[in-house]
Amino acid sequence: MARANFTNEGGAYGTIRFLKNVMGLWILERCRQEWGEDGAAGGYDRLLAAVTALDRSPGLIFPDDPRLLNPPRMTAAIAEQMSETQQGAPTDAAAMAKVVLDSLALRYASVVRTIEVLTGHAIAGLQIVGGGGRNDYLSQATADATGRPVVAGPVEATVIGNVLVQAVTAGRFASLADARRHVAERVQPRRFEPRSPSAWADVARRYGELEARYLDVRT
């Protein structure tokens, strides 16, 4: 587990979370900030619509590269990594966003496979909570890349979790399981089913080669 960078994290009421930190939409948000500073900002929904309209992969990155944690300019850091793998970095915002989102989905698929190996249990599906649950493209890409259904939501998961812990402590619910059941009965997350895996076969192969390169460097 240590070599794969997993850990066990203690939670409320003696719960334990099998934890793996993986990069998220921070990369895209930093790119959007830079595009805004350069006068090329567009609405989030418009950007995702443009990404969805692209039918070919503009390239891939390894999202967990430490250089992407907080670089002076995220777009430049992405371009640097892509040049190392003989890929030309897109200058178009939609194409760059697709690079980021596809790479995140493929990274999640890789981590899911690692979890299955470490635990010996098959993972039936995934859930995206928080702000990422609003990104339909990422949810569908994750379903396609993993070959598993994805449910998106609730968006305010952190707030809900905090309220539930307080509610259990105050006696509103008998247990954390009861509190979770209460939310599950009232919050209906959106569901994304995996589509034909053939469309992702080549890009997944290319991502696997790229990821292996950067994981080898880190180890």
C-alpha cells in the first residue's frame, strides 16, 4: 500500500477510509484562470460543450506529476510535460481542457484497478461528489474509461457530511448509517453508464504508456 501511496485515514465514529489522493479539477481551474487573465475566458458550460464536440484526443498528460501541483503557469507546465512525450500542447482552450479531463478520467481508471488489486474486491461503480459532480463530461469520461457506472452528486458533500455528524451527535439519528440512509433517500445523483469501450481502447493504451513513464521516474 505504501508503495502505491495509499493510506488508512481515521474518520468520524471509528470509521476508516482507504485513501488515495489523486489530482482533480484543480488543473482545469488553474487553466481557466490563466485564460481569463489572457482575455480568453468563456463560460464553463460553453467550454464543456466545446470539449464534448471534439471527437479526437488532442493528447494526454499524467495528472499526478508534482509539477502540476502549483506551477507559476499551469498551461506552461502542461506544455512542458507534453513536450517530453513528443506531444504538441494545444493552444485552443477546448482542446487543452479535453487533454486535462480525459487524462483525469484515465488516471481514475488506473487507480480503481490498483484498488482492486490491493483489496481483492471488484469495484462496481464510482461516485463523484463535490464540484466535480457538475462536470458531465468528466463523469461520462470516467464511466467510459473505467467501464463502470458513475453517479454524480451530491455537490455539497462536505457540508452534508458535517451536518450529518452534528445531527448524529445531537441524537437526530441513531447512527451514521441512519444519517447516510436519510440523505440517500432524498438526494438523487445523476447516473452515467459506460459507453462502448472501443472508442477508449487506443487512448487508454497511450495513457498507460505515459503513466508508466512518470511512475517509473517517481519510484
